[in-house]
Amino acid sequence: MSHEALIEQVAWACRILADEGYEDLTLGHVSARGEDDRTIQIKRKGVALSEVTSADVLAFDIDSELSAAPPHMHLEAVLHQEVYRHREDVRCVLHGHPPYATAFGATDARFEPLTHDGVRFIDGLATYEGVPDLIMDSSQAEAVAEALGRSSAVLLRNHGVLVSGPSVAWATVTGVLLERSIQLQSIAMTLGRLQPIAPELLERIHERKYQDGFELEYWDAWIRGLRRTGKAFDMPGEV
């Protein structure tokens, strides 16, 4: 993938996440690791997820100090740096405050795989129990990366979520499914006793539902939807 295409993917991921419940003022950020494994392409502060374009994506070195970052860098860029340092397999990181997952992370509720969406998190959800403040220094960010471990998502207690993935498309799919699965669990809890999918079925469903290549189908469908509804303004291909 070209440098320009990766930046464009970061911008599209921001638009998709905004449309799927992650919009929160100008907060939230998405990043991708470049082919050199050192450069991070990350959404800048000061713009809403729903209005990000390629021009709003900044380059930042994985080992740079925040004080040396370009203007308009998010204060929590260290979150992305530390996850990339801890996880060589991660190519995309996103952080946001989607309402259902954020509310869930402020309770002692237990996540249950109730639907195919929840099966994405076959190994459960990690939780960061640290101070629910902005993550602005490397020690805090390192603690979040350690809490994430080998998981794809971590709930930041009383704060929001952090999601990782092997590509921008997979991280976006995972972020959307995290919010959707917790929303459905919230609805289910109002209707009766929860009946999770049997543990012995989870692996088989996961293998069928989340095959490589499926994420690109979902990605393309999201972009078509954004174009149909006028939410792809200022993006490539729009007149």
C-alpha cells in the first residue's frame, strides 16, 4: 500500500467510526503504522472524526517525544506509540468514547458473547484500571498497552476504549463490533436473563464469520454508504 493510500485509509476509518457511534466533539483518534514500521500516521486534534480528510493526518515517529510533535498533535498520541512498541503485529490503533462501550467500562458488568458481533472478542475484553484521565505520558500509555496484552480491545475504565488491529480495515471492523456487541448486550439485559453463545461454538463461529477478506467487504460497504448519504464530502471520488 502506498503512503498516500494509507493516509487515506486513516481518514476513511475516522469517517466510518463517526458514523458508527464514535463521534464525540473533536475527540478520538485513529492511527496506522507505516511500511517503515517507525512512522505513525495519525488524525490531528481540532477536527471531528466525521470531517477528517487526508490533510488532517499527521506523521509522527514511534519514538518521538510529544514535545517534538507537529502542531495539532493529539495529547494522547503516546497511547498509539506504546501499543506499536509492545505489539509488532498491530498496524492500526484507534481510541474513542463510544457511548455504550464507555458506559459499560464504568460498571462491573461482565462481557458476554451474545451474538456474532460478540464472537469477535472470543478471548474476552481487557480492562485498564488506571486513573481515568487523559493518557499523556509514556508510563500511563505503557500501562494501557500492557493491559491490552494480546487482545484486540481494552476498556479504559471511566474513559473510553482502545482498539488495535492488523490493518486499518480490521481495526475499524473491531471497533464497530465492540460498540455494537455491548449495545446489544445492554438491550438484552432489559429483556430477560442473558443466554450467551455456548463456549464450544465460539471458535467455529469465529473462523467462519471473521475470515480474511471479509473486512474489505465491510469496508467497501461502509464507504458506499458514506457516499450515498453525503458523508464523504471532501474525500477522494466526491464531486
